[in-house]
Amino acid sequence: MTKIRVLIVDDSAFMRKLINDFLSEHQEIEVIGTARNGEDAIKKWRELRPDVITLDVEMPKLNGLEVLKQIMKEQPIPVVMLSSTTKEGADTTLQAIQAGAVDFVAKPSGSISIDLHKVKSELIQKVLLASKANLSKMKVLEDSITANKKSNIGIGKKLQPTDQLTTRGLTQSKKVVCIGTSTGGPRALQQVITSLPKGLDVPVLIVQHMPPGFTKSLANRLDSLSEIRVKEAEDGELLQKGTAYIAPGGFHLMVKSLGSSLAISLSQSPPRSGHRPSVDVMFESISAIKNYTKIAVIMTGMGADGSKGLVEMKKNGIVKAIAESQDTSIVFGMPKAAIATNMVDEVVNVENIAQTIMNYI
């Protein structure tokens, strides 16, 4: 069996030892080296050519983001960031995801976390997953985002339905869009949400698998780049057209009818299939809402979250389902599981998802 060769980068000797011990326990992983700062990381990466790097965000000399950018410029490989849950750490982590990191793990208690064992399983799984991620797909997405910015396509462009056939059967005036995603999601969401036009006539609900402390930074980042408003969802608030609501890390997002309006309900009920927020929980909640057309979108991510909820939605009213294609998914788990239900209406590349949503509005 060929093992996944991992380079560990962290400025704390204690953290390097912990991460080494955790990863070395797995039979498919071999730790081939460690680096104590950014400059050492670049040197070891060039010497050892690992399959995956675990990269601390906060380091002296070169920080994790600077190291990542150098690696992605020279010869991209899968990188998993390790981040503190401070606001600065969360903001930098999202920049790292945008710069090409496959995923991240939040340290439970700051840069030196003696309780890192709490995320041991998550760290191992994300290293295994990163080794299988197709970086060429990340390049495609990056190129697409860059092209949109250069041509002003997708950033505030007034999208319109292009195929009137797709809107047949969607006669109900009230509509809601709900999006579920996981690994690779922040990049995909930036592609989709920044492409939705100002004056969007529906609310958008989003579940992105993320721990507490990171979803607010994600919402703020998307809000700064988008024509529509993007915010972290709050318990009890009424849904507004032209606003996207991101489920807070650690909370399930559900929707309930409140008179003629819809309101957000947040819950810390047990995780579903290891996730809180869960796409299934959001979809099942929305399936119970009457007199609304639902547009459901499932994008890149590991596992199958969202597929059960999609089946429930399809049982209850008019639902149009969109899945991201394998061609652009960083990890094709969630879209593949959704497609396997035979409930998906369209499978499209990520750069076409916003237009496909608009075709149904």
C-alpha cells in the first residue's frame, strides 16, 4: 500500500509532536518531515515533495498564507490549514482557502492547543481527503473567478432566465433558494453568490460545513464581494428577499412559517451524520413550508449530506434541484450522492450555477 506522505508545518515543537503522533497512527499516512517556520517549510517542501502539507496559519518569518501562496505558485499540492478560532485567524483561513488550500482544521484552544485530541479524527480525515482532491479543479475555479472579475461578468451582472422552458411549472410566486456545501465550499460559494444580481427577488439559505467562529468571517467576506446582502443567520429573523443567510457554525438552520413570512430558527440539537449545521436538517425544514417553490443546490463536499433532505423536499411540493458537476467539484461526494437519488434536475459546472438558479426564479 502506497502511503500518503505528509509534511507538518508548525512553529510549536509541542504541536508538531502532537500532529505527528496523531497522523502516524493511521496506516495510510506517513509523516516524512516537519518544519518549524515558513522559511523552513518552503525548504522542506522543495526537498521532500510531500503528498499533503498540514500548515499552521500563524508563524514567524513567513506566515502560513505566504507559504501557501508560494507553494501554489510553484507547484500546487494539497494543503490543510490549521487555524486558531480568533477573528484574525478565521479571516486568514478564508484567504488561504481562496488561495488554494483544500480545507482547514480549527485548533480547539489557540495556537498551542493541548486539547488538540478533540480534532484528531477530523485532522486525519481531512488529510486523507486532501490527498484525493483534484487541484486542477481548484485551478479551473480560480481561473473562472479571475475571469469574472476582469470582465465584470458574475459580479453584479444582471442574470436573466435564458431558457423559458426551464421555468414551466414554477407558477407559484413565492420562492426560496437553499444551498448546501462542504469541502471546497467557500470558493464555490464565492463563485455563485457574487454572480447573483442586485435586486434578487428571493431569499437564499446556505449551509456550509464550518466550525463556530468561521461562518461570520465567510458571511462578511461574501457580503463585501456581492451585489446581494450576505449575513450570518440569527435566530428568529424574518427572511428578506435579496439576502443570503449562512448557518452559524455549531447551529442547525431551520425555517418556520410566521404568518405570511418565513423566519429562521437556529438549534443546537445533536449533529446529523457528524454535521451541525446539516444540509439535511435545513432541507427537511424547508420541505415542510407550504406554498413555496424551492430551488435546492448541492455543491462540492465530502459525504452525502443533503441527499436525504432533497428526497424529503421532492415529496412535498415543487422543488428544482441543481447539483455541481464532477468537473468543477473539489470533492464530488455530496453532489454525487444527490445525483444518485435521481431527484436532481440539472448537473452544471460551478460557474453556471448562478445562471441556473436564475432560470428558475
